[in-house]
Amino acid sequence: MTETGDLHEGPLHSRHVEAGATFAPFGGWSMPVQYSGTVAEHTATRTTVGLFDVSHLGKALVRGPGAAEFVNSCFTNDIDRISAGSAQYTLCCSDEGGVVDDLITYRVSDEEIFLIPNASNTAEVVRLLQAAAAERAPELTITDEHRSRAVIAVQGPQSGEVLTALGLPVDLDYMAYVDADFNGGSVRVCRTGYTGELGFEVLPAWDEAGALWDALAEQVLAREGALCGLGARDSLRLEAGYPLHGNELSVDLSPLEARCSWAIGWDKPAFWGRDALLAKKEAGPARRMYALRVTGRGVLRAGLTVRADGRDVGVTSSGTFSPTLKTGIALAFIELDAGLKKGDEVVVDVRGREVPCRLEVPPLIEIRTR
């Protein structure tokens, strides 16, 4: 791995440079923001297929007797709901019920759990797991494997055709995965994604990612798809209403506020933050995440005040222009005592100008992952 200043570079960085990508820092990594343009990349993903390098995402491994049981006692979701060969969205919470990270767990076996945390949170998730294991399960080994694998996302209606052309498996249930062969190397193929479209995330070895990326890119571009950067990834996930850690999820925000209570195994006897989250559930959240659709003119960003009837009722957490809806959109946390509901009109203060919006319940587009 090379570095530019304090920013890490992934295994495909030189390919992004050659493809003419523009870059920006994200989670401590130098990330491609766009190639042909965010709107074109977004539209390609919704209509044909988009190819994303998300190798910055963390990787960690919990291995040893009782690994699944141990992970289940730490993270919120109930890993016993899935079997080997399946993945699950879950949350790593603080004792106070805030979200340290949201991540994907891969159940390899009862004795091996593979994790994909967010890039900037990987070290903290591993530290917390190691500390808990030292106290309760010293027979386990918990390792930070951030550079063990690359992560390449193939997303969109034709994503299955792209993988099939390379001999990779596509007949998978949503959130199921399988280890397959490509050019003599092992790749993990999972029916997951962050776009709201049919898609796959393919995990080759870090040092073998280049050949797979080249082969995938050839197939994607042959279908008039696009290489896609961070800009399209953000606009796609916002249309789908997916939270981003640091915006809709943080140690200062509870899963109930972010509409992620479905990722909590409420009946489990133990997980980090359980007592606090049960208390928050009993009391009910004071605010909740909603989507905003601009009905006038304007593009929304994070940190803007939302008003209704002259009263401040919330704040935006993310915002952008929606290429699908052809208007500005945002996610925002709205105070529940304002009595607002889906369809109500609000305004957002954009540098002193009130931009009219309609309150919506996310997602803003049809989710087509299944």
C-alpha cells in the first residue's frame, strides 16, 4: 500500500487515476469521487450497471470456539437468524445506546465470523471486540484484516449478467454469499450493496484485485454501464434512504432515531447497549429520521435547519440532488413533538432562503435488491 500525505490508497488507485477519476478524502482514504460525472454514473447504476471500488471498507475476523455466540453477545442483530453462507446488517453500540459503527457480519461457521465495518471505525470495533474477548473469551482471536481483501461492488439491473460473463455465481438469495474461483484465486461473492438496486459485492484478495476489476470494468462498459465514484454512491444511498455513519448514525444518535430498530435482536439476553436501548424503546425517541423532497428550487446539504409553521423542527443530516427524482433530496431528523407526518410541507433554511420541501418516509425510490 502506498500513501499520499496522510491518506491511504487502495489496491486499485492507479487504475482510477488512469480512468480519469477525481479524488477526495473519505474515512482516511483517497477515494474516487467521479469519473464521467456523478449524474451519469448514478443513472447508469439505476438503468444498466455501475462498478464501485469500496476497498476502503474495513475487514476483521473473529475466529475460535464459540465465535458466533461471542459476536452475538456484542452486536445488536441476532446472528442466530442466519446460517453459514449468509451475511447480516448489524450495529456496534455504546453502553449509552449510540452507534459506534454499523457493519456487515458474514457467518462463515460457528467458529468464524468475518466482519466489514466502516473504514474509519475498524480499529475501534476491533479494539472493543478484543477487550471483550480478553475478559470473556480468551480462546478467540480477533484480527484487523483491513488489507486482506478488496471490495468491489457491481450494482444495477445488469449486475448479474456482468458476473455471469466472468463465470461468477449469481444465483444467491439476498444477503447470501459464496466463495468462488476467479483466475485461480478465491473471491467471496455476496448479494449485497448500498444502492437500492440488484447488486453484488465481490471480495478478492487485496493483491489480486486488479485483474478482477479490469475484467468487471470491461463487461460493465460493454453494457453502457459506468465506473462509479463516491458521489454516485452517496446519491444512490440517499434515494434508498440508507443511513451513513457519521451522518445518520453516530454515538450521539440511537438506532431508533435512525429507523434501524429492525437491526436489533430485542429478545436477545445480551448485546452492547442493550439496557440503554430498551429504555429508549420504552420511552420512545424524541426525533426520527425522515426524507425530504424539494418541491421548489434548491439543493440541500447536511446541517440545515428544517422549519414548519415558523418553528424549528429538525436538521438535515445529508442532502444532494437526486438524478432519479430530478430534484433536491435530504435525510433529516425531525422532532416528533412537532406532530408532522408524511406529506406535510416544511421549509429548509439554505443560507437565509427558505426552500419548500415535502416530508417523506424513506426510501424515496423503489428498492429492487431482492
